[in-house]
Amino acid sequence: MSISSEDARHVAGLARLELTDKELRAYTEQLNQILNYARELEKLHTDNIEPTYSSLNTGTLLREDKVCNFTDQAGLLENGPEVAGSSFVVPRIL
């Protein structure tokens, strides 16, 4: 399976990226190279290999959750594509 330039344009639209035709061609080629590499990796036999959850031998490193007050709500809402009052507007799923 390969990605067409229309597929790449659709993905760019989902990411809210505006690409020139030159950028679109470059990204389409790069995405196809990534998919080709993934196809090569699928050929590897990994049946007897244990999963690796971390490359570190120190175990899982998690930070402690801390509650913080965020005072710049307007600044945060500026990042959303659509805002209603003090909330982001998202597409209805169900």
C-alpha cells in the first residue's frame, strides 16, 4: 500500500497544516518511504523475542502527579480551532 498525494493532503488537513505543492510531494514521498520500511520490518521473525518495555534497567520512571492552578485560561483557549465560552468545541462522536 502506498500513500497518494490526496491521502497526504488529507492527513495534513487533519493536522491543520497548509502545505505547498512542493512540500506535499516531499511529504508524500517520505511517508511512502516510512511505509516501505515498515513492510520490511514485518518480514522479521520475532516469535521468540521477549517484548522490551524500556531500554533502561532502572524500571519505569514516572513523575509524580501534581495539581497545579492554571491562571491563563484565555491563553490556553487560543490554541483551539473552535471555542465556546470557556471550553473547546469538538466534533460529536456518538
